[in-house]
Amino acid sequence: MSANLVWHRNTLPNGLTVLEYPRQSSNTAQISLAVKYGSNQEPKEAAGIAHFLEHMLAGGSEQRIQRSRSIENYGGILDFYTDREHVLATIDVLPEKLSEASRILSELFFGDTFEKDKFELERKIILNELAEVEDDPSVKVDQMLLESLFKNHPIRRPVGGYPRTIKQVELNQIKQAQLVNYVPPNMILTLSGKLPQKALEETIQGFQNQPKGNALPEEKQATETHKPKPCVVGEKAGIRQTYLSIGARTISATHKDAPALDLIATLLSGGTSSRLFIELREKNAVTYDVSSTHCKGADFGYFSVNCAVNNSKVDKARKLILKELAALGNEDICADELERTKQIWLGSLLRGMDSIHDTLEIITYMETQFRSEFALRDYVAKIKALKKEDIRQAASRHLNEDSLCTALLTPK
């Protein structure tokens, strides 16, 4: 299995990182291009500009619109998204059309033509998108939690920014953000699936011809040490249940405790045998579903447990969650539960690597954090090596009661 979790890594003379993960059993080829410029890298006063620029790549001119649509002429699907630390575009295409698809991707990322009318149109589209996000109570309560856990780190801001900042963005700011950040040393090209040798060579050659540009210095945010409020409460019209999120600041992706916290997230909500599924749903019926996650990057991390509960069951649900978190820090889990949780985590990862789209996201994330073709294999090894005391110690250090905040979004 370990051989299936390693890819080929190369850096072109212009600084572009190229990752190859061929799967000859695949019927299609996949190509993605990532720019290490997400919402965490943008200035506070221009929150949402990375996401705005992502919109402009495919919709910023009539030519861009037509070029992005032309992917369908090759049996392909093109997708974009912006995250905390990068923008990613992915294409799934017929293998013999890989080089044609790569040329389109290159034109969209490196082309510098944007039209004012399309810029204003995309602004309206983004404002509609932000309104849709604001209507989602699960997103709203997660944002409340982040704003309590982080006072200065940009992770506290929404990826898409705020309506007020989007309304203030100017086209020249978009152009400048692209000029500075969309350079080969700040980008990751990933190729996966069925990769014909000639098409592969043509694809890499096309990106190699792009000018190098200036490498960007890595800037990390200072570690936050303030104690979050024990509880923050908000109201929202139009919802019938209370949305609850309990979480804590944790550590970066490369910290030694990261694997243990990842496994704790699986232990709490990874399937019907997980602790919170059994306690909150099966035994007490206070929620339909519960999820826990450990989100982490180059200079941030946070752990959260989320669920929607009947308004009369909020206190009970909160106490049950806090009880399970406390138990993890005070008691060793049994060997059978530890082994089962590892298998659940591994199964989820491998299903992700079998997914056309998820593979590109996983590989891009691992390269961003670890810069190694062996990163995923090594991370799996760390998960497998975890002992019960590692789980207890990580929970005690990062998920203790003083570190936790509860965010509640109640019906108005």
C-alpha cells in the first residue's frame, strides 16, 4: 500500500513544482494547478480578494469564458475553489486531450487580460454567493467559533471575505494580486490518472516555458495565546434548531501532535461506532448527526465538534460532548477502539485517494504543508504508530476545558 501513497516530485527551472501520480487503470486524466495564495495570505482590508481573483480566472473576460467552456470540447470538467492557503483549479479530461486542457489552464492562470464589465458582473455574483453562505447556519456557527478562538489570525475571516470588502475591491488590485502571486515558484502542478507519455511531456514543457517571476517569502502568523470566551451566542431568523459548535485552537500541520488530533476527530465522529454518534444519537437522541474535525495549516489549527440540536436539549448535548472530550484527556482508550479508529481513518483516506477530485486536493495539501513526495506515506505511518498515551496526552494538551469555546446559534 505504501507505494500507492507516493508520487513523483520535480521542480522545473522556472520554480514550478510538478507532482505526478499516474494511475494507468484510470479511464481519464486529471490535471490541477494550485497557487499558494488563499484567504490567509490576503490583507485584512481586502478580505476576499483571493477568492475574487479565482472568479476572474474563468469569468474575467469574454475570451476567458470561452476558453474555460472549451474544456468540454475535450470531454473535460473544469472546477475552481479557494481555500485558506491556496487556490486550486482541477480538470478531468480524456487522456489524449491532456495537453490541450493544460494549455487552457495555463492561459487562464497566466493570462493578464481582464475586462471591467466582467469584473463588475463577478462582483455581483460573489455578493450573491456570500449571501447564500450567510444563510447557512452551520457555516455561521463555525464562523462564530473561529472569531472567538482567533483574534488576529486571518483564519477568523471568511474565505470569501465580507460584502463591505468585496464592494471596495478594484480591478487594479485584482491585477496586482495576480502579478505578484501567480508565479511558477508559488505554484503546484499535479498530474494524475491515465497519463500518455507524449501528452505528459507536452504538458510539462508548456508550463516550463512560463517566466519564473519572483519567489515569495514565507510569512507565518504569530501564535495566539489568549483564552477564548467559554461561550458565544448568536441568533438567526428562519431556523428551528440550535446549531452548536465546540472547539479549541490547536497546532499547525507539521506539529508532532497533529496525527493524534486527526485520529481523535475520527474516534469522536468517524462512523456509527464513534463515541459521539453513540452518545448523542443512539443513547440520547439529541441530534440527527454530529461531526468533528481537525483543521490545520502552516501556522494555525483548530478542532471542532458540530451538531444541530433541539432547543430544549442544548445543555444536555453540550455536557455530553464536554464529557467525552474530558474523558479523552483523563483516560486511556482501549486497544480495540484505537485499532478500529485507525482502520476507519485509513479507509477514509484511501477512498479519498481513489476519488478523482479528492486525490488532487489531498496531494496539493500534502505538498503545501510538507514539500515531499513521501509526505502522505509518512503521515500514514505516524497514524499507525500512535499509542493510547499519545491520544490521551494530545487531548489533555489541546482539548482541555480551559481551551474550549462553545458557539451557539439559536432561533430568533
